[in-house]
Amino acid sequence: MNKVLIALFASLALLAAPVHAEENPAVVDALSGYLDFAEYGSSLIWPEQIPKEDWNKVFIVDARDAAQYAKAHIPGAINIDWRQAVARRAELPKDRMVVMYCNSGSLSAQAVFALRLLGYENVKVLQDGIEGWKAKGGFDAHARASKPAGH
């Protein structure tokens, strides 16, 4: 719990600090501590890693803005703008996988990083976002994959 609080305060300090500010040793230590224990790929998931029948068990979050969500989204997804992920974290279940996506995965990755610093180890970024999901076959990506996903 202490590590979570340190990481939280470190994250907040990073967000509140001006870009030109000197490095804060407490922030650096907290982030380094988190990254030292983060397993490679633990916060990433590719569309082809989720079988079609398992998508209904996943809590899907579209991290794009409301206008993009209204135009198109993965069926079953709720909309939480990536900038609101921390403020709305109480809406996320802790007892099942949460997959967050944006267009390409870069903005949702920032939200997932913040949530994981807060202890949400069940939250993952959909690698390549909704565009990759569509390109790989959507819910059928797993069945269409010719090789295992990931690195």
C-alpha cells in the first residue's frame, strides 16, 4: 500500500510540475520502483489474444473523446476519456480484465500507466487501439491470427 501511495503522489507531482522543473528524487524513485517490478507486456494485450467468446467477460473502455465514441466504438465498450481515467477509476471493476483503447493505443497507454500506478493491475492497453482491432478482424482477430500475438 505504501508503494501505491508513493506512486500516486509521484504521479501527481509529475502532472503538476512545470516541464522545465528540476527532477524530483522522490518521483524518480517511485517511478523507478514501479518500472523495476513491472513485467514486460503485463499491461498490453493484442486483439488476437482474446478469443471471441471471451470478449463478453472483458470490461472494455473506449478512452477517446465522446464525439469519437459516438461515431464508432467496440460493441459493449463504455466511454471514459483517457484524461478522466483516474477521476473515474471507481467505475472500473477490479475482479475482471479491463481493456482500454483509443485510436492507436498511445493515449490509452497513458491512462493505463496511471491506473496501474494506483494498483489497478487488471487494466490493459489494447495494442494498436481500435484501428488495429478493426484491421485484425475485430472480435474474430483470435480466430484469424496466423501466429501468436505479442513479443
